[in-house]
Amino acid sequence: MGGRFQPQPGAARRFLGRCLALSLALGCCVVAPAPSRAANVTVNVDYNNARQTFEGFGASVTWVANDLDKFSAAKQTQILDLLYDASKPGAALSWVRVGTFLCDFNPAPGVYDWNHWGIQSQMRWLQRVRAAYGVDRYMTSTWSPPAWMKDNNSCVNGGHVLPQFYPDLAALKVEWLRQAKAQLGFEAKVESVQNEPNMRTTYDSCEWTPSEISAFVANNLQPALAAGGLTARIMAPEPAYYSNFDASWGNPVLSNPSARAAISIVATHGYGRTDDFSKPCSSCAQHNKPVWQTEDSNLDGRYNGSIDDGMTWATEIYKAMNAGRFGAWFYWWVMTLQNDNQGLVNADPTTDSFQVPKRLYVLGQFSRFIRPGAVVLASTSSDATLQVTAVRPTTGSVAVVLANNGRSAHTVTVNLPGLTMPPASLTPYRTSAGENQAQLAPVAVSSGAFTITIPAKSVVTVAG
């Protein structure tokens, strides 16, 4: 949501304040599908029915990138390996989400601080993951524009950007992107207008209406990016929750032809109590705009690294990629130091140690094998507790994720109609209560199909 905004004791207070502010509207509880006693399941993956191109998985380093330096060199490498190394068990993220810290970067007219710790810690993170893992995709989000541009003259408590400062804000965003490109040697892929424009919070925040966003992107941001020779795609609106998205954001923004032409990606977060990512964004489909989910986490404050929590996230990703037709999926933080569930890694610098919740490995069951550019395929399962997500991968020809939310094992036959020259065998990888992307014995493919057993409360990815 906006998480911790300073790496200091006040963080906990801000976190609690945020949860209180959102308690009526937001949440992340997901009800697992009803258990099934079915033993045999039939899955069909239709290679003749391609859906959306999937651009990858990511998480944010905003406010936490600097925390990596608090760990020993060995632990730093282990944490980064878990997050980005696609060659071994882990999250295998392909995107980094960063915050722009515009309120600190430009605290007064004509005053700039590119050396702000929040900015530079993210620059170091981006340089490191590109050098070590080849991850060079990053998107930017702004929590608050400079206070002097806003009607409340504050970085916090919402407020709106005064229209007379729209050109200044567009120019500032371009300057930020230019400086990042100059320092890193590579450019941001996506520039988001505003993090959660529907929220007024006690941490960095700014409110925008659909008409304000439409005017800013069409008249200011897109022309400024083009004039600056930058290629970052514009993303909007990134509200805190997806509930009623078409009526609240999609239709009002995309019905404006100028805004529609300027915006390349529509985005949302997933904190609404009634959010249902199995419902596609109708306005996005109408106007041929990809929709991304760029932040979600469990905000209940109690660390839960169990397989039950992991299966919850398997369901969320399954719904988003399949019925929801989402084109990318991001968790909130890469890591948390608060012993909660906001991060993919739960870390403690005082003991130079960390815990790895099952959600990291479950996410990796998707992200390690579904790389940017994979194409989601239509698929069906004869049992609702056996969720299937299938893509035509960028390497090989098969990547099928099978998640068993039931109470008993399923023997699953997967048919691959439309796949020409299927491989002779495929390799399964499994995450369960006792396994973390464990590589299993190959399964044979015969007559365009294979059969595999999926234990209860486990996720198996079959690839090759």
C-alpha cells in the first residue's frame, strides 16, 4: 500500500496507521476453494487458443532497498539469489518496482537532491540485480509529487496537484528518468503516474481524479516523455483496490481519447475486500489495453510462512492470469524487516538472518517458468480444486502450473491439443509443505498428453 516510509522505529506506527485507515475498505483475505475428494482430474491446454502476452512478475524495493546493506555480504547474496536467480529455487522475479521519492528529490522549486538515500539505494539495487541476474526491467511509481506543487503543501495526507504545476511535474518526472538512465545505463520500462490516487494517508500520498489523470497524461506527461526522447510506457491509475474498477477508473479514463492514446498500461493494486481478479477489466479489453496488478500483500501484521498462505497466493495469481487476463503481477515488497507478510522474504538484520515463506516459492512456481513474453493459453480443469495456468513459454514448448487446493491428491491427465511436435518428456517441479520447487523425475508425454499426481496443498510446474 505504501508500507513503511522511513527505515526507523516510526515505521511500525505508520504501518498501523495505514491499516487503520484502510480497515473498512481494504483487506487481502482470500477464501480457498472448497475441498474435493476427486482422485482423477482432466486438464486441457488449448494451444490453438492464445490469450494475453504475459510480461512477468515483480516486487517493490521502495523504502527497503537500503535495508540490504544491513546484512553481511553472504546474506545479501542469498537474499538476492532467492529473489532473482531463475536457475535455482526462488522467486525468479523479472521486474523491480521503485519509488521516485519526488517529494525529496525536488523539495523546493529549483532544488534537487538526486543523492537522497531512498533514490540511491534503489539505484544500487538495480545495478546489482542487472549485473548478477540480467534483470533490467524496472517500473517507477510516485507516492507524492513535491509538496510545493500540491494544494495542501504537504507530502502526506493526500492533496491534489495544482493544475498550474502539471507542466512542472511532467518535467520533473522526465528529469528523474533521465538521471536514472544516466546513472544506470538503462531506462525505466514503465512510468506510473501515481501510486494509489484514491487514498489520502498519513504517509506520502496524493489524490487524483480520473479527469485529472486524463488531463495530465494527455497534455503534459506524454508530450514531455516524447520530447525528452524517453521510451517508458505510461501507466495509470494504480488505485489501491480493483473492486468496481471499470466504473471508478477504467471507463472514465479510457473514454477520453487523448488519455487513452497516452496510456499504454492500465494498473491496479489488490487490497480491496471484494477484489476479484477473476473478473476481467472490460474497459481495458474494449480499448485493447493490457492490465497489470502492481501491488498486493497480506497486511494482517502476523508473519505466516505456511503452505496455506502460499496456496492463497497461488489462487490469486491463477485468477489474475486466467479469467482476469492480467499481463503482469507484482507482490508488494521484496523483503520486510517487520516480521509480517508485506515481503517475499522476512529478514532480521540484528541476527543477520531471514525466513523464506512458502509464498516466495509458490510465486516462483509461476515466475521461474513464465518469463516475460510468454503467452497465456486457454485451459480447463475438471475439478475446481485443481487450478491450471498454462503458457506457451519463451523457452521450450510447455509450462503448465497445477495447484491442488484440495484435501487429497489428484491424479491429473493433461492434454495438449494443438501442440505440434510435443517433447518426449517434461520435468516437474513441486512446492509443498516440505518441498521448495523440488525437481522430480521426468514424466513421459504420449499422444500429446501426460499424467502426473499432484499432492494436496501443493503446486507443481511441468516444463520442457
